[in-house]
Amino acid sequence: MSELATATAADSVRAITRVTMAVDASPASQRLAAYVRDLVRPGMHVSVVGIAENPRVLTPQLAFDDAMLATARQGMRRAVRDALGRASGIVSASGADVDARLIDQSHEDGAIADALVADARTFHADLLAVGARQHRGMLRWTDASVSRPVTRDAHCSMLIVPERFERKHTGPLERIVFAIDGSAASLHAMRYALQLAPAQSRLLAVYVVDRALRFQSMPALLLEDAYIAEGERALGHAATIFARCPNPSKTALLSTRTVGDDIAHALVREAIRLQADLLVVGTHGRRGLSGWLLGSVARRVARLSDVPVLLVRPTA
């Protein structure tokens, strides 16, 4: 049996029962909490985690005397406790079990990413959920100082909810888009994420043909035809997985523009066009013909997207 056939037939994925949600005092965290409330269900356990950072690390341009530093640390801890209380109250409405804890890094010089990853591992989290602030062109929890260690070192899959994202309706997710690249890893990501899809969610699996061809080793039209053939095969496997679900579902073969475009932008455009509630991307895809669901594309999707992104590890 081929790798793809094995992945399509497989029924065993890591059950999502324990979620770690990282919060701070920003509006992004409140959006995250509301989203997680609509995502989880009774029987799951959500651990809401807040990190009180070291004021000297957070604002190195300021000079602190001892009294100022003590006051700043106290203020940081108080702000995080308040954020934990707000987020916990929001998520509790889901019926899931919720606990909250503060990780005090206010006297430490280490990266908050290390503390977050270590806590998620200790908690045996199946999913790590973070909020994203994108107004500076970077993600708060996934900026250069945080994202590479978190996406590299986290043992579990990640949910990233942009600060700008706001659902029109509360309640179960209505539309979920799955990015497929022809690999077993992308089909695994589908099956992992389907655990979070209520029966009424509309499901769409998409394969994107990269028409902005960057290869010189074979004629462009021949390569594009090969992409299309591979995409049709991949979407056939996705349809087989969808057939086991009660949800309304379909598949779509998309293309990038020929100039100034890439897979990540095409995926985000489609998710926005459909007003999707979630875009699912595998963090490691194939290294064969298309090979576009490798880490760099997944990270670009997370940075570009105004739609929540679920980054699924192949070991999830």
C-alpha cells in the first residue's frame, strides 16, 4: 500500500483533549479566548497560561532602579493575573474544564518562548493556542524572538488566532479550509483537524497549482500539467477522507497568478474569500514535485493570514 493510501486509510491520530492557551493583557488574547471557547467542547481540558515577563527584557531601553523595577514587576504580574481571569471566564462557557496559571519570568532573562514550550510539554498539551498581533507586521507570540523557537520546539500542533479576526457569529465553526499538497502529512493534518469540526461545518480541501514557476529544468507547461495531475490525485484522497464525515464538503484545484504570487498568498486569499473560520496547514509536506507545505510556507501563511491558522505537526 502506498504512503498516500496508507494515510488515507488510517484512522488513528492524536486525540485533542488537552489545550494550552497562552494569553497576555492584549485584545488579541480576548479574541483568542472567544475563539477557543467556540472550538473546544465538554470533556476537553484547557490550561490558560500567562507569562509575566522581565521588565528589563521587555523594555531594555529604560533604566530601572530597584524600586521602579519592583513596581514594574508587580504591575506585570497583576496585568497577567487579570488577563488570566478574563480569558478563563470566557473559555469556561464552553463547558470544557479550565485551569489558569501564571508563569513568573519577571526575574528571568530567558526567552518567553522557552517557558511557553516547556509548560506546554509539561502539561502534555495536544494543541498550543496563541493570539497574534499583526499591526507591526509580525506576530506577538510568533515574532522573530518567539516564533522560531515555538514552531521549532513545540511538541504539539499550534493554533494562531490573529487579533484582527472577528467572527460574525458565536458558536461552532462554520467553514474550514484544508491545504493539501499531495503528501501523507497534509492528509494527516486533515484528519487531525477534523476532530475540531462540528457536524454542521462546511469543509473545503484545496490544492494550489504554483503557476509562478521558478524552475528551469523542464518546460513550464509540462510542469504545470504535472502539478494539475498531482493535485487531482491529492484531492481524490481528501474526498475519501471527507466521505467518512457527516459534514457538507467539497474539493477545489486552485492556481496562483503567474507573476508576483505564491502558494501562501493563494491559500490566504481563498480562506478570506470564503470567510473561513479556520485554515488548516501541515507544517511538513512532501519534498517531491510540489513540496510546498514545508515549514517556510506554513510560517508565511501564519504571518499573512487574517484567518485563524492551525499548524499541524506530522506527529500530532
